[in-house]
Amino acid sequence: IAAINNTSSMMEFVATQMMSGDYSIIAGYIYPDQKNSSMNIAHFAQTGLGLPDRDYYFKTDASVKSIQDAYKTYLTTLFDLVGEANSEEKAAIVYKIEKQLAAAHKTRVERRIIKENYNKLAVADLNKRHPKIGWAKMFQMGMETDSVDVAQTAYYDKLNAMLASVPLNDWKIYLKANSIGSHDGILGKPFQDAAFEYTKVISGQSVQQ
């Protein structure tokens, strides 16, 4: 992540991580085409959030506020545990990016409408629509295809715009938090404890397993 010096190298990192199963701002999967089950295609869905759902970023009732606070504390702790300075400030940057992405997410109800979450598009057209994402280059890295299903296009429209508007250093902070959080279960007890302190507020589980 430290070596990322422009949007192109950042998206190359994102794609490499995704292909190893570590998702951040792009989530791609291979399974049958919904309109032609005899053929597998790549499907891309909205992603990028640390809270369970987009609504958690916008609701203001006390129960959700406690989850938001627990998540911000978790992010701060992750940065503390890896020796990062200004951990609260960096956690706030991550949360701000996620909230912007969440604004473009479809709700759970909207995602139930199957036909509105199927958008088969040519990679060439996607590349023109999202020049900052750079779909064509990403597919050249090991997922060559001429068309894909982008389930929630508004999310990727927003991501493309944010890749131009959000400072690169903020994205690097976001990606660092995402990478640490993706591996908190194997990084040792302090990381596992931090994850549990956050998730217990959602699950209600009182004892760490």
C-alpha cells in the first residue's frame, strides 16, 4: 500500500487483492449468467463498507449510534495496534469514505428486485463509463472477458467519481484499515479482541468464543 503512487497503481492493488479473496472497493464473483444459466460470467456488486449495511451510516437512533461508535473505535484500535500515528483522525477518514460509498448503495429492499440488479455490460463500455476504475486493465490481470454483470451500477459510478475527488493518501488509509481488518482473525489476540468489541455490539454476544 505504501508503494501506491497514483490511481492506476491503487486499482492494480485492489484487483490483485480481490483475486486473492480480499475485497475492498470492488467485489467480483464468477457464477452463472442469470439469463443464460449454461454460461458462467463475472458479476460485480456493491461493496466497500465496514458496517453491516448502508442504513447503519444514516440512521440516528441510539442503537445504531452505538454501533457506529463501536465501529469507529474498532478502526482507531486497528491503527493503534499497527503503530500508526493520528489513529482517530485516520479512522474518521475511513468512515467518511465508507459513508460516501454507502450513499450509492441500494437498500436491502431494492436488492430484492432481481431484474433491477442485473446489468450485463460490455467491458469496453464500462471502461469508457469508469475511466478511473480501469476495468479493461483489471481484466487483463487474470479475468479476461468481454462482458460482465454489474449488479449495482450506481455504486461503481460513485466509486469512479470518488477516485477522482478523494485524495490518494486518504484512499491508502482506507485500504490499510481494510487490509488489517480483513486479517484481524489471524493477526493475534489484540486484533481479535478489537474485532469482538465491535461485533458484540451488533450480535449481542457477551462472551468471545
